Amino acid sequence: MRSFEKSLDMNTKIEILAPAGDYDALVGAIYGGADAVYLGVSEFNARIRAKNFTMETVKEAVRLAHAHGVKVYITLNTALYDRELSKMLEYTCELHNLGVDAFIVADFGVMSLIKATYPEIEVHASTQSTIHNLDGANFVVDTLGVKRVVLARELSKKNIEYVSKNAKCETEIFVHGAHCMSVSGQCLMSYFQGGRSGNRGECAQPCRLPYTINGKSSYHLSLKDMSLASNAKEILDLGVASLKIEGRMKSEDYVKGTVEAWRKIIDEKRNAKKEEIKTLGDLFSRQGFTDGYYKSKIDATMLGIRTQENKDTTKLQAEEKIVLQKPSVDICAEFYLGKESKLTLKVGEKEITVLGDIVEEAQNAPISREDIIKNLSKLGQTPFSLGKIEVLKSDNIMVRVSSINALRRQAVEKYFEVVRKLEVKEYKRPELKEPKKIKTAVFRCEEQIPQNVDYFDVVFLPIDKYKNGSRANGIQLPPVIFDSEWQEIEKMMDNAKSGGIEWALISNIGQIERAKKHGFKLIADYRFNVFNASCVDFLTKNGIENIILAPELSLAQARSFKGYSLISYGNIPAMTTHKCVLKDTVGCEKCEGYMTDRQGAKLFVHGIYGHRNLIYNSVPVYMADKLGDISDFSNHFIFSSETRDECGKVINAYKNKKAPNGTFRRIK
Ligand SMILES: [Zn+2]
């Protein structure tokens, strides 16, 4: 393990990180006083619908931001297919050479590839990579060289502080903006409802629609926007490096106003006042704000939608076009006879010097100081305006105008130049280890396990449902384990191990080390969002025996992962929520029920460890009569609302390759 000195210097400035969905929003962010911005480049980012930048426009964006001392991070936060990895390596290289400061990456395959190919590129692990504990943060530092982790948005103050003060990397938290109902990186709802995958940046926001639970139709999944502005003062002491404002779909007015407000309260080291919260809400809110997860006050007050009144108020706030003041640059030029001409640019603290042609003696009319100044002052095409200018020169010299212009251009170019340019490298697909084909299943509880369960090689039970004497030989770790919950989980793992449990189905990167330490053989659940060979390679090299591939993969795409596992039967959790959606409807005694969408589809919901919920998709995968199609793979079954009897029938149907009845999904 490499040593890491946590810098908790009080003078370390906390970063305000603002969204820049387009050039106007970037201007708004800079104007508002952001320290850094994040933006997407056409493909490869989680806001496909945002305007985004192209490779051409991103160059201007980086220059504008850097001229103002603002850092630029590129979001590369979608899961990528194998065929996209070459292009990804080309893009990251070119963007790095344009001066981009870091990449925000979700896919572990992409992180792993960047680390192996361009180790000098700075990578931040996106909130989509589902990191909500210290182990997760340190694991991506140790194995992937990640410099910063964007923590999952469900963390409480206590858990944020614990990770931030102990991790071997910087942490970033969301402090303002729209909030997903699902645990970060664990939402398949949009994919199941219309084929638009949130993991691929195409989320259609089904959480903003009404659903019916126990006869009550309401917006059970729509969270208010989050704002921690009322807690800003204490946030400064949590050890967090960066405060992120959400909103790459938002206007420049929104970005400017929100950043301005945050800039002020952070600079003045205080909480937002009531009227400031109102100003922020007028810019955009969904019936006000929530800080529920942060304060561990998780209840119905967290829910809200965008009302007509909210929209009208926002409209009234629209301002005139923002004009950015260009930062001024001081110029000092020297033209001494017989020496190279020399120009020094100074912007703030940064100083750049370039050398040009040898200054010659004038044959006819010597160049005047005024002419030199006139040509050096042409900064119109740059993000700078002219400050002080000083020209030192010999008398009776000749300098061509073209040579003065070249000197000026060269200096501006050098100002933005990347010190270490990289060369594009080709993607080479790793040779994958082919695991032994196995059949696995996860049941909800012991009572659900039928007689004919020996159909499976590994039978998983949620760890909190496991008791010694169980028929299971595997335990499933919960989708979310906060640091404050490890003690309890560790005890359960000890107990499972002593009961002879061999296997662990793990949910995310933050569970690998501890599950290994307990001596379990590991299978990575579909929750790792494995889309590409680089990711498979990374996980197997870190001791994972088998992987349940992302349900979004088509059969053709999965073909190159022989031996790995496909979800071959069952309803798949579409959402994992940290807030119980049943609490105010069916209640939590049983914490189990159905949610009906507008098309009448019924989604099974039940409480799991930590009083979180799983909301399953409405239509199960069924492949009993198509087993030939998936015979190259391991097969994983998910049992959710089925009774013991029904589970037994499903297994028999697969044994007998029985045709389905009812509606179902196919892997195709
Ligand atoms: Zn509940």
C-alpha cells in the first residue's frame, strides 16, 4: 500500500465544481465564481441529451476556463462497450493534450484501461461507480490509481466525514441539484421501461412519473432537489475536497446564480440564510429542497415535483446575457539589436516567456514603439484583454510585423500548452480467463428455497437472512453497506463462514476486500455494470471468480464473455432505494408490496438490509425453452415475489425446457 499524507490543512481551499452543459453555462459558471467545471464531449457521458461539447468547441472551453483559472473535468461516466474502447482511448488522449485537468469515469474497465495506457491522466471515480464506503474509495486508489472519488449521494454527514478523513484520495460530494431516487449507479428503471439505459447516459427519468402503491397514486419516487446550503459551514470541516453542483441540462442563469450563491457562503464560511435559500429555489427547485440523506432524516418530506408555480418562478428569474470580463494580461517585450526578440506574458501568477527572430538593424525606416505596441495588443481572438504593456528596444531596429504577431500568438499558445503531451495508443483487448460454467440463484429467504434447489451449484441468501443450517452455500452482500454498518455485516460474515458458506455474491467494489478476507469465493453481481472486456479483466485479476454481466448486454455482445453469467431467469431489481417507498402507504411492518405504473405494470417492492428497498421490473426474464441460446454462459436466477412452490416449478420448467406462459423478457 502506498503511503498517503492526508492534507487537512485549513488553508486548502474547498473546490466549487459547477456543471457546464454548453458554452453559455460555462460562462455562467465562470462568472459565478466556480473553481472547476465538468462537461461532456458529445459521446461518452451520462447526459446524452445535454447539448455537450465537440472536440472542436471543447478546446475553446478549456482555454476560456483556464484563462480564468478554472479547471475543466470531462465526464466519461457511462459504461462502454468493447467496440467503443479504442475511440475512448483516442478521445482521452486528445482531450488531455488540450489541457483537460481530469476525467470523471464510471466504468471500472475504462478506469483500468486509462491507468494502463496513460498513467499520467487524472481520473476521478464517478458517483455512478457506486462508492459509498472507505473500502470502495481505497480500492479504486490502490488498484486504479484514482485521485478522487465522487461519493454516492445517499451518504449521511457522518459517513461522508468518515470516508473523507480516512480515504487515500480526495472526495467530492454533491451539494446542490436534482437527486436520483435510486442508489447511485444502480438504476435500471429507465432501461426496463423503454430501453433507455441510465448507465449509458440515456435516462428517461421514470422516477418523475406517478405510481400507485396500495391505492394511492402519487410521485413516490420523485425526490426534491437537494441542497446542503443550509449546512455549508460544517461541510467545510468534513475533509471533502470538492462540492459539486448538479445540472448539465440547466441554463446559464441557473448555473451562474447557483454558483454565485455557493461562492458567497463558502467564502464567508457560513450557512445560507433563508433569503438565499429562496433565491436558490427560485432558480430551480421541486417544491423546495431536501437535505434528508445528509441529516439521516429520511421521510416523505424528501419527495417533490416540479410544479407550474416552480416553473413560473424560474421563468421570472431569467436574466440578460452574461458578459464575462476577460482577464487582463501584462505584456513585456524586448527587441535588442542582434538578440532574439523576447516576449513575456503575465496573467495573475502565471508567467510565460517566448523567444522569436533575431532583431536586425533597420535599412530604411526603423520600427516605432507604437507599431510594436499596436501589434502586440491584438488579443481579440484570445480569452485575454490587455493590461500593462512595456516595450524595451534598441534604436534603429527592424522587426517585421509578421514576426511580432508570431511572437504574440506563440506566447498565447504556450500559455495553454500541456506540459506533457501524450501519444494516442491502440486498444488491445485483453485475453480473458474463461470461468467454469455454473448455475447460481439468489433467494429472498430460507422459506422460499424449494426441494429441487440442487439444480444450482450455488444458492445465495441475503446475508441478513442467512442462519446456520441453511440450504444455501452462498451469501449475498447488500447493495449498500455504509461504514457505519460494517461491524454488523462483519459479524454476519463470520457467522456465515463458520456455517460453512463458501461463496459471496458481492454488489460493488467496496465489498471485495472484506469478502476476500473472510475467505469467500467471489461472484460479482450485475450491479458492477460490466459491459466490456477490460472490466471483466480488471475484476478477475482482483480475485473475482465469475461475473454476472450487465442485463443491458445483448446476446451478441455477451458472446465474447464465454463462461460468465447471464441473468437467465427472474425479475431484476430496477431500482435500489435508500428511502423506503412503502413507509407511507403499505407501511413497514412487512415492508413488502406492489407499485403500479401508468401502464398498469406491477412492480414488486420489498425492504432489504438497512431498510432500503428493491423495486423489481415487472416482467421476468424467461429462457427455459431457449437454453441452447445461452449454453455458453453461466446462468443466474433471481427469485423475488415467487412462493416456494413457484420457485420449484420454475426450476422444473428449466429442467424440462418448458415453453413460457404469460409475459416475459428474452435475452436476445
Ligand atoms: Zn419500509
